[in-house]
Amino acid sequence: MDPLPCPGDIIHLNVGGTSLLSGRISSLKDETGAIFIDRDPAAFVPILNFLRTKELDLRGVDINTLRHEAEYYGITPIVKRLDLCEDLERSSCGDVLFHGYLPAPGIPPRPVGVALETECRMRPSASTGSPLSQYQSSAATPLSRSRYASAADGAEGGEAAMFEIPLDPKKVRIIVGHHSWIAVAYAHFVCCYRVKESTGWQLVFNSEYLEQSVERVALNSKCPGGYSDNKDRMIAVSSGSDIRLWSFQDEGPKNERGVFNLSVQVDDLFFIGSQLVAISHTGKIGVWHAMTHNWQIQDVEPISCYDTAGTFLLLGCNNGSIYYIDMQKFPLRMKDNDLLVTELYHDPNDDMITALSVYLTPKISVSGNWIEIAYGTSSGKVRVIVQHPETVGHGPQLFQTFTVHRSPVCKVMLSEKYLVSVCAEYNHVRTWNVTRFRGMISTQPGSTPLNSFKIISLEDADPHHSYGAGNRIGPFGEQDDEQVFVQKVVPETDKLFVRQSSTGKRVCVIKTVDGSPLSCFCVHECEGSSRMGSRPRRYLFTGHANGSIQMWDLTTALSKVDKDSKDTDGHKSFVGGPTEVELLKLLEQCDISASRCSTPSLSPSTSLVASHLRMAQPEDSQEEGGAAGGAAGGDDGSQDPNSKVFRVSLC
């Protein structure tokens, strides 16, 4: 046996140890007597230097890597020094873009009858020996989803209902805004906040406990024509095929206006003026009017996308047609149950319309607006059609066609300066400069290519149906202003990347002030104060797993980017989405499933079963069920129970 080294002796270390671990060397020492240590030499050298000199040299070493290495060896002085260095870069008050924090509201009390009914429904059957029986639902079957079926962001989170999974009641699901108001949806209730310059944000509305989980939310803070002085606010939520509508005032009680049923799954819910509109991609439209209080359902072709412009609702359908409904004329045709659904245009190749964007030019004469419509198809084409105000009665004319995508187009946006399209291949974005003459789109010199980039976004293998509504990537912003994408790379993250929609350039990186995971987000422009010269400001609202709302000032971020661009005169390096290092950091603790199986197995995977069983434990009550689906990447088919499987979000 080799003698133990005496104090003061020089110990030779062979940093590596691959041969030792593989069994090719049976000793802890090599032929020169050097001891094998299987650690990273780049991180181990500063530790040895600190042990010898008490000096810590950080040149060329990542602080996180060095801290983990020091924790491995239990060298507390190094760990404390590096923790202090990291704390200097973090602040519970955020950075200059942080605007405010709203704590989680109180959860409404659950009715006793609902609690008992749910408990009985979740209790395992005595005749079933499997512990999974308590999660099985007799009312639904898992359905496969096409890669572009939710081009309008409506059904991005198709919920596999083969298990009845309790949802985290604290997690924020959806945030929507209207004027100086925001509505925040949780699993079983919804609330509204109002902002005033003098008092800040205040909680004004809180619903009762809702038995069914909330999947869509619509807010209307001004109801023209239906109520006096526009003091009444309207909020609606949908769960499955049911829609619940309330009205309330700033200082008054809330009133339930009714519960309506679309008879099919509600994929989108929004207001056009005083009308509440519900859309199902199966081809049904439900409309509630504030004046008549009538609820009407209209059958149309299967809907793949939609857009609104003024009082018009445009529908892109599977049969290749674009239809429009004039909501101003809606009350006039109630007797014959006709919503005046009119075919506006039909695609020359009969391709499915998968994305729509309408741009109304400013009025240049008494004859009206020049209507411009950009749409994407299932074959990857992007087309622009226009209609002259002088040619009333004639359909729109095909203006331009772009064939740059090889996957279905899932988003398109036509604005004053740019045309932006996003296809289903990892959210691949193509942008063009739009040439205009006197406000109207022009062919001289025509639209010119601007940029190409990707907004990669991963989501849970089995997301809740509300996930798509609360995590849309955009683009956000008015059509005559600068628009942005919001990139959430993985579902369980505390970071968001805000990027210009035209170039993909990074505007800012949002990191939560309390480290809580982001569950949803929304970009909204709030009205300015009544002071002269005050302008609306754009904010990014983020919802979190702990129920809080955090606010970020995008107006300041965009102005800083514009100023930096002018100061550097284009010489500064271009930074877009996450770099390779940032991406790998975000992907830690995640397994990525690349499965494209169109027919999911009726039997749950092992990882999904384990996830549901963990859901039943009290300490894991804040983890959303159904997140760990799919197969792991190990050779033996096993999976780390603490890891999650994600798939690429294609819409």
C-alpha cells in the first residue's frame, strides 16, 4: 500500500479519469503516481489556486460552473464569494423595465356541493384495481391535432381529457387587456384590475368559484350603445362549450348576464363593439348583443383562422374561402337567423386559409378605406389581396404572392411598414418591407425581403386548453406602430425574450423578480393620463405559478433600442433570440420529445402515469398535471421522474 502523503508534500493530480471510470485502469493513480480526479480542468484550476494562494481568479471561467464545482468539494468560502457576486446582478425590485407587482388575490370559497361532487368523481372505484382509475374520464377521448389546425391561436392547447386532473388553483392561466383594464384568469375564477395614475392598480372584480376550469377570457371595459355613460364593464369566460357573462361597474355590484352554450368547444372568445363573439373551429359562431340580449348561433364552414377590423369579422375557412360578417348589421337580421355571412374571396388553389391579417388604410376620400388583406395557406403561400374603395360591389383583387415557406403558415401580420409571416416549422419568420404611396400599398418598387429568423417555443407535451390563449408569441402592437414577438422558450422558465417583429432583434430580456415560473403573458397598451401631452404606454404583463402578476415597461425598452441603434450606427453586433449558451441553460432539466405521432396511444405513457400519481401528493399540489407525457430519450426507455417532456410549439 502506498504511504499517505505527509503535510507539505506536493500531490500530483491527473484531472480526467475517463480511463479510470471505464475500467481500463484499476488504480486510483497512474504510472507516474498522479491521482485521478474526474472533474473539469478549467473549473478545477481556480479552486486549486484558491487553496494554495487564497486568491480567486475568475478569468475565462463561468461563475455558475465554478460555484457548482466548489459546492461539489464543499469549499464554503468560494461558494459564499460567488453567491455574493451573483446577488449583485439580481434584485427583488427588478431592473429599470420593472413597473409593478400585483400579489395573488384570494381564491373564492368553493361551494360545498361542488367539493363533494368533485371528491366523489376523483375517488377510485372499488371494482378497479389500478390506481389510475381515479383520473379516467368517461366523457372524452384523446384527439390528435394537425400541425396547423390552430392557426388563429384558438386551439393551441388541445387538452387530452383521458384523465381528470386537478389544476393548480393559484397559477395564472390567461391575461387579457382592454384600455386601462386587465382581466386575469385562474383555473376556477377570474378577476379584473383597473389602473389610475393617482391610485395605481386596484382589484375591482372577482368572480365566484367556477366548477369548470377557465379556458378563454374576453374583456370589454367600454360598452357603447348598451349602457349609460359607458360605466358598465363586461367580462366573459368559456369552459368547454359553456360561456358565462358578467357586467359590473367600478363601484357597484356584479351582475351575471347569462350562461350560453355553443354546443361545441369554444376556441376563441372576444368582443367586437358591444357584441360578444364565440368561435369554434368546427364551424360555429355564437354572438350575444348588448342591446337585445339575444344569443344567436350561426353555422358556417369549418374555421381555421380569423381577424377583426373595425366592426368586421373575417373568417378563414378550410375550404379556401374568406368570409366576412358586418357586426353593425347584426341586429337587423335577427328575425331570419342570418348573420349576413358573405364570401369575400376564394383562394385560387383552393388551399386552406390558415392565417389572416386585415389592414384598413386611413380614409383618403369620402368613399372609404382601401382594404388590404394578407393571408397564409396550408401549402405555405402568403398572399396579399386589396380592394379599392371606388369598386364597391367587386371582390378584392390578388396583389402579391410569396412562396417562401414550405410548411403551413400559422401567423401573418400586415402593418403600415411591414409584412410578417410565421410558418409551422419552429415558428420560422419571414419579413418584408412594404412600399406605400399615399398610404396605399404599391408595387413601385414593391415589397422587398427584410429578414428571416425563428421564434422557437417549446410547450408541455399535454398542455391545458388555456395554454395557447395565454402564451401567444404575437406579433403584438398596433399596425401603425412597432410590433414585437414575445418568446417563451420552455414552459417552466423565469425568462422571456422580447424581439422586434420586423428584424428579430432583441429588445430586452424579462426575468421575474421573485424567480417564480412564468405561466402566461400579455402585451397591452394602457391609456395615458388626462394630462396634456400624455401618451399611452405599452406594458408586458406576466402571470406566474404563484398567482402574482408582474408588469414591465415595453415603451421604455423600445425607446432604448431605437436610441442604441442610432448611437451605434449599425456597428453593434446583432442579438436576436437566445444564444446557444442561453438556450442550453434554459433546456436544463427538460427532455425534448420530437415525436410527430398523429394517432396517440390510448394507454398513457409511464412518465405520464408517474406525473399523475405525483399530482395526488399534497406537497406537489402546485404542479399542473399532464405535463410529463411522451417517451424519454434513454436507451432503456426510462425517464427521470423529475424531468419533463416537451414538444415544439408549432402555432
